[in-house]
Amino acid sequence: MTLEKSLVLGCLALASFVAAGSPCHAQEKTKIAEGEYTVINGDPESVGKALDHWVLWKLKDNNLQVKSRVDERGGELLQEFLFTPHFKPIAYGISSHIKGGAGEKDQELFLLCRLSPKLIRCKEEMAGQEERKDTFELSIKEPEYAFLPGEFYLLDVSWFFVSLIQNQRENCERAVYSLAEDDSGKPKLEMDDIAKIHWLGPEIVTVMGKTVQANKYELLDFTVWTAPSNGMMLAIESTDGHGRWELTKFKSYSSAFLPELR
């Protein structure tokens, strides 16, 4: 499956499902900000729909933790992204509870992947209709890369793009590693398509009623605008113009975080 197709599936699933999870050990932390990414253009049934609700925490070691949640009927799922202070990915985790149908058990799923400079190591557990525990890893050469949980999970694309661009200010290519399955159905890690990131320069955009300067990029089948101060996503639009979502309901608890929207 191509990277573009995985992202499209992630967007569609995220726009119509649920979520709950934890990639880092409990430690002292401070809430920095919270908000949502909301569809503002596209399928009439999706316009106005919040794709997520996220909370950003600063940990005692100065790393950043994002908890992203979507609530709908049928289950719950929480994704967590762990970043360095410069939004470089360190870990990704997801846990979910999906209600079973008539006569079926509820399904529990947990995935945690540590993203080290030369190694990705994941642990996956499933319980319910299917019972499984797997630990798997992959040695890699690139010190900087992005991780994509593939078609099996409901990826929060907005935060994935943060980890993909990493506030880069020039054209670059980023290695992407993703979760897949081997011939026996067991999970494995593999290299996905190379993501080509095109830096288009600064551009003035309007987000949450505020006119701000953003960094503009084109990658995969999307145009994205990020905050110059830290690389956070402000808006994402499909290159065919048929879908767009933006940062909404944003609230900062730190005067130094995302000053563009203060």
C-alpha cells in the first residue's frame, strides 16, 4: 500500500470513527495547549466535523506529549505522539476499545512504538475476538524519519505531518517507515515510500479569524501551512481543492507557545 493511500484511509477513518492510549511512562507534566482540527471544506456531511481533540503536554524532561482523541459510537481510541522539544518524533502509541456486535466480544488493542535514531521497536497486544501479543523491531539507517502506523490504525494525519516536516525550511526527502503484515498475518515494520517535502516559502493565511504568517509546503497530495515558531499544523488542504481542515478551538496555556495565534 502506498503512503498516499494509507494517509487517505487514515483521513477517512479518522473523520468517522473513535479513539484511547499511552506511549510514555507517567511523569510530571504541564499542559501547554489544546485544540481541534476541524473540516471546513469537503464532503457536506463532514464539514464542521472535528477530526480530533488533542492536548499538548510538556514533560519534565522537556519533551512534548500529544494525546489525540476522537469520540464516536462504536468504540474509543486515543493516540499519543511523543516528540522532542523541536517536534522530532520519539514514540507513537495507540490503544482502542471497540464494541463487539451481537454475540461478539469487545476488541481491545494496544500498540507502542519507540522511534530511536537507528531502531524502531514496537509492541502490539490484542484481546477479545482475537488474542495476540507481538514484539517486533527494525534497524534503520536514517537518523531522522517519520513513522506511519499504516492502514490498520486511525492515524491523526495533522500530527503525523508535524513529525514528517519537522519545521524544515527547504526542500527535502524524508524516509517513512510503516507497520504492515507478513504472509502469516503477523505485524512487521517496513520502509514505505520516500516523502518528498517541497518548501514553498512564507504565506499569509487566516486561521481562527486571525491573519498570520505561515510556512507553506506541498507534500504527497496535500498543501499544508505550519506555524513558523514551532512547525505545528495550521491548515491542510488536498491539492485538488476538495478537502481542507484547520486548527480550531485552540487554547494556549503558555505565552511562549504558538505566539502567532495570541
